[in-house]
Amino acid sequence: METYDVAVVGGGPGGYAAALRAARLGRSVALIEKEHLGGTCLNVGCIPSKTLLRHAEVIELMHKAGEWGIETGPLKFSPERMLARKNAVVEKLRGGIAAQLKSRKVDVIRGLGVVHPDRTVTIDAPGGRRAIRAGSVILATGSKPHIPVIEGIDRVRFHTTDTIFDLDRIPRSLAIVGGGVIGVELACVFSSLNAEVTIIEAAERIIPMEDEEASRFLHRQLTKKKVNIWTGSAVRDMRPADGGVMLTVEKAEGGAEPLRVDEVLLAAGRTPNMAGLSELRLAMNGRFVAVNDRMETSVPNIYAVGDLTGGLMLAHVASAEGSTAAANACGQQAKMDYWVVPRCVYTLPEIAAVGITEAEAKKQGIEVRTARYPLSANGKALAMDEEGFVKIVVGEKYGDILGAVMAGPHVTEMISELSAFMHLEGTVEELAGMIHPHPNLIEALGDAADSLL
């Protein structure tokens, strides 16, 4: 039986980050992946959606350009070429990951791995069954779409966030069940392609886990794009109808309303993928695998990272967890710190946040000051014909930056400046004293900080 210092089960952001970290620390590493390297994020999530969002952004700019005196002919779409470009981006990044693993001498084994308590892994590989043993095992099997319980759902055609990019045509109408991050991003994509989009969200607002003002801002922007948003609403049942789907939606204001659409997308969250882990009898935290701050499970020398643990289900968090788990699997002492984790919504315009909101500070009994600066007062934003705002949350006692939320163009890039300030325990005085380039969107951060002084 082949033996390795570290075996990683799953080749997504958490898995390949763990494999690379362990290899850099001089350990022998095997990575088991039954499908494509890159996991959900690269193959059916972050990268495909961001590629298509770039297409949507260009389409919106072309429409807006007419108001600036730049006129073009009739706009035409080629879904085939758009999807081909998306596939080319995915393939290129897959190849990059494979090259990194090869350069670090990580053995990539294709197949479904079943992990046993003695840290052996049985793999049903294309060439036949094989088994390996490892000193430590890192579980990075990811998640799969959650399918809500809806009457009649088994009788209709629907898409999940894993399959929506398999469409070979643009639907005339699309219902998105779930107004979280993935739901609103895909609403931007399909509305730009002239689909009539309806978001159905059970909570009282879209992106309910983020700042309320950011949620209201995004709601207004999506409404301008003619996206229908039904909050406080739930799908009661579904049934086939004229080649599409008829939904009955319980509305917030009471009563039920029928909604007929060509396609339905379920974007109601994700659930852990526990395939191949049943023999371990791991301690659980609800549906998810319980881990300590070293990413170790209840079974010694077996670690779990990424969506499997149910924390912040973000690719960059999975990568950080994978690196932490690998360090500990190699004998180091590393702890996972979630204090400074940027959260990004890649809509048009974007939303980005880090740290705590003003409301969360109040719940925790933390005295804070906040400053809000509108992009309507920012020269670069006016030149770009864009809207938005930045808001920072500052501790009353020390002036330390505790959180921020931004709405507008390119804020998912800008949020890293605030993350760096928080990571280095910077103060609002230091932020206000920093020289920002002019004209630039990021000047708004300095202006917001200056207003608190």
C-alpha cells in the first residue's frame, strides 16, 4: 500500500491550497479528486459566474454609452460564444492548478475516495480500486446545492447553481428561488441578457446577512434593471406549464400569486458533501462537520476545511482553512482567525464588506461611530456615471476600524485596503492621514475617515 505524509480528499480551493502548503513544507502529499480540479468555485461557481458578469457589465456599458453620445448599432448576443469563452477561462485555470500541483510533486489521484478511521483511503479510480495510507488526512469534499422541500418540485425541470450554466439558450423568463449572494449575481447576468427575472426571497430583504443599507441600495439597482424582487415570500408549489414551470408564491402581503416562467433556478443555499466519510463517525455541528480552531475534527489527525465545516462558505476562506489545516497536519501550531474576512457580492454595482456592521456592534454592546460617504460626491464616480457609498465602523474608545461596507463599482477590489487596516490594527486617524490618488474611487475611504475627525 502506498503511504503519504498527508492525504487531501477533494481538489477545490481548500483542498488544493492544503496540498500545496503541505508540499511546500516538505511532506509527501496525495490529492484525491473524483471530478475536476478547482471544485465548485472554479468549475460551476465563482469563475463561470464572474466571467458572465463581465459580459453583463459590457452589455450595460454599451446601453449606457448611448446616453453619453456614443452610439452603436443593434446589440446582438451569441450565447454559444459567451459560454465558450466561459469554458475557456475555466479550462485555463484548471490547467494552472494542475501545473502547480505537479511542480510541487503532489500526486493527484482521480476517483471517489472513501476515508477510513485508520487514515487509509480507498479510491474507486478509473483504472480500478486502489488504497493509500496517510499520517494525516484533510477532508475538503465541499458542498452541494440544497434542494428545498416544495410541493411538486419532483415533477418539474429546475436548475441549481451547479447546473445553470449548462443552459444552451437564454430563457425568456427565469425565477430565482433565493435572494442571497448567488441569486442576486445571477439575476444581474440574466437580466442583462433580456430575460425577465424574478427573485423570490423568504427573508424581508435580499442579501439578508449583509448591511441593511447595502441591501436596500442593491434592491433599488436591481429594480432599475427590471428585476422583480419578491421578499418575505415563499414558493408553495410547482407544476409543469406550457413547456415551462408554474409556481404558486405566498406573498409577504398575504395571499398567493401564480408565476409562470421558462426556467427555475434554486439558489437556496448549500449542504455539505459527506460522500465517502460515513465510516469516520465525525462529531457534527448541525449538518456540518465540527472542527476546532486548528481545523481538526473529532478524530485525531483528520482535519476538515471549506464548505464541509459550514462556516463562511467562501473560496478564499476555504483556502485559508486548507493552509491552516496543512500546517497543523505537518506538525506546526496554526490557528484559524476569521476576524478579517472580506465578503463580496459581484453584482452590478458591487457590494463588499469586512468586519462587523453597525447593527452587529450594537448587539455586541460595542460603542462605535460610523461615517458614510456617498459616491455622488466623488469625482471619479461622477466621471464614470456610477452610484454608491462607503461606510466605515470605528470603535469609540480607540478609533480602531471594526468594519466597513461599500456599494458601487470595483468595491470588491477596494475592500482589501480596509482589510489591511483591520489586520494591522490601524486607526481612523491613520486612514484619514493616508494619501490616496486623485481622482479615484478609493478616495471616498479617506473622506469618510476624515469626516469622523
